[in-house]
Amino acid sequence: MSDDTAQEARARDDDVYRAKSRQVLATLIRLLGDFDAAEKALQEAFAVAMEQWPRDGIPANPRAWLVSTGRFKAIDGMRRRARYDASLSELAKQIETSTSDPLEQEDEHIEDDRLRLIFTCCHPALSPEAQIPMTLREVCNLTTEEIARAFLTKPATIAQRIVRAKAKIRDTRIPYEVLPPSELSDRLDTVLHVIYLVFNEGYSASFGASLTRADLSGEAIRLGRLLLQLLPEPEVMGLLALMLLHESRRAARTSETGEIVLLEHQDRTLWNQDYIKEGVELIERALASRRFGPYTLQAAIAAVHAEAPSAQETDWAQIVTLYDLLMQADPSPIVELNRAVAVAMRDGPAKGLELVDALLNRGELAQYHLAHATRADFCRRLGMQADARVSYERALALAQQEPERRFLEKRLKELED
């Protein structure tokens, strides 16, 4: 095989890994009943794939092939180690007899295990500090470094939380299952929160060369649809609507060269009208129930933007009213910051600056680059060049994402010019 052919084969294998690895891992966890064993089996399966696929070609159903190979490798490894631990022989026999080979099943009959994995990671026996990092790591394949940046903490702290969570799942035999609808409500808030965090990391990556990660936002939307089928509750509708409405703007959020395009300058003809239509219909269903919450309110705000013909024709008064309701339902500094932007659009930048300064003076968003970028923009619009420069420089020092850094650098250069 030539070097070019081998390189192309490795690239195809890498594409399959990115697309299928979390699906394969979730199914292996179900089959093997252990996170660490499943992760080892996953790596061994892909090692075999890297050897065989360049020679024989990628199989028709790579996901089932990888699951089958990983399952076989795990059983084979247990049998080899059984000479030192007799219990492994019995475990290998149990796995082999109680689970069928995925290659012998139709793909549509293989259960979707990622939703099952989310519910396991969100089990109430696990601490809230562990649930979300565990899900982001195991379901979405974020590294501990990526998760740590998203939560403004140290990678070692995140890694420790994940290790402890895995140990608790194993030692207390937490069931790997999706609860029946009658028992879902207690765990629903955490599951919704996790899915939304996954979407956020895809919609606006916490760091790196790209503004977005379509694989993560797409995965979050897919999980939201699955959850809606399982539990058609108003807030599930609200979350799915919120994700669809935000995702509808993806094509317009960056230029051809990858630069950020602000909402007011986006080409609205590029917005995905199918997503908007579906999102608005979901909001209407959720609002009609009169049992809606924060996700539905956020989706309603996104819908006002989506239905406005232009930035100038946006109903900012309605958006401020919706933010007022959201502050009552789910108060947070980020909601306050977004409300300040809406107030500035309705009442002028001076009012917005007053609100942001009060927020920054409380210290809760001192390390949040978008708070300083927002303040800088208000100052720029008010002609307060020196104050704008200080805030842009502070935002630039805190920003981790390359497109955002380039945008802030451009703003600073405009101030100098």
C-alpha cells in the first residue's frame, strides 16, 4: 500500500472514530457492565480496525463491527486472565451467553445506548459535581482539559471526579438503564442540564480554533429528540426548541474565512427555516401546557430573534419582558448579562453599561470574557474609547477561542484607528 493510500485509510478510520466511538462505547458498557472494561475494549477494537480496514476496507456497518470486535476482545481477555482469577471465567461465560453478537442483529434493532448512558451518569447517587463532567467525558468524548476549561477548574479535579463516579457506579451497582416515564421526573432536570451543556459546547466551543463543534450540537439535538419521544414534557419541548432555534443560525454565524459574524450582521436568508418552524411549534406546545420553565422561556427569546425580518425590527421590549420572567424562574449572572444587552438595545447603551457595571462590581463574572466584551461594546458605542480599550484588553486576556480572540483584536485595532 502506498503512503498516500495508507494516509487516506487512516483519515477514514479517524472519521469513523469521531463519528462512532461514543456510540460503540455506550453499547459496550451495556454489554460488559463496566466503564473501564468497555473503554479498554473500545481501544482494542479500533486497534484491530486500524490494522484490518486499510487492507480489507471499512465494513458495511462499522458500528456493529466495532461493538462485536470489542465484545470478543473483552471476553477473550477475561478467559486469558481466568487462570489467575476463576471468577473472570464465569463472568466471560455470563457475558457471552447473556448478550448476542451485534453483527447478528439488524442495526435498527440495536438499542440506542447513549441515552441510557446519560441516565446512568446522571444517577442521583452521584454528586452533581461528578454527573456533568462524567457525561461530557463518556457520552461526548470531551477531554478532561476541555471539560475543565468549560467549568473554569483544573483538569486534575475533573479527572478525579470522573474516576470517583466510575468507582461508585461499579461498587454500588448503579443500574445501566433508562427509567420508565413514571420514574423519570426526579432525574429529568439533571439530564436536561447535561444535554444543554453538551449543546453549548458544540454551539460555542469553550476554546480552540473553531467557533463551533457541529458534532456536539448535533448530538445534543439528537438526544433531545430521543428524550422527547420518551417523555413529552413541556421543558423537554422547550430545550429541544431552544437548541433547534440556536442551531438554525449556524451557517450565518461565521464568514467563509471562519470569522465571527454578529447577530445584527448575519445573513438571515442562511438561517435554517425548517429548524425555526419546528422550534416555534414546540414552544407553542410547551406554552399551551402552562407548565413550562426556563428552557421554554429561553426558547421563546430565541424565537423572537428568529421571526424578526431584520435586527432593526426585533421586538426588544418583548425580549426584555421574557428575560424578566426568566430572572424569576432561573436567576443567574449570565441571564442578567443577556438581559442587559436586551435593555441596551431597547433603551440605549448607557442603560446597558449601568447594568453590566453593577454586575461586574459584584465579582461573579470577573473571569468571564463575554462580560468584559459586552462592557467594551457599550463603551465603544458611547464614545468612551479609553474605557472600551481596557475592557476589550481584559476580554482578550480571558478568551480561549481563536475566532473570538481575532474578533476582539479587530475591535482593538479599530479603536486605535
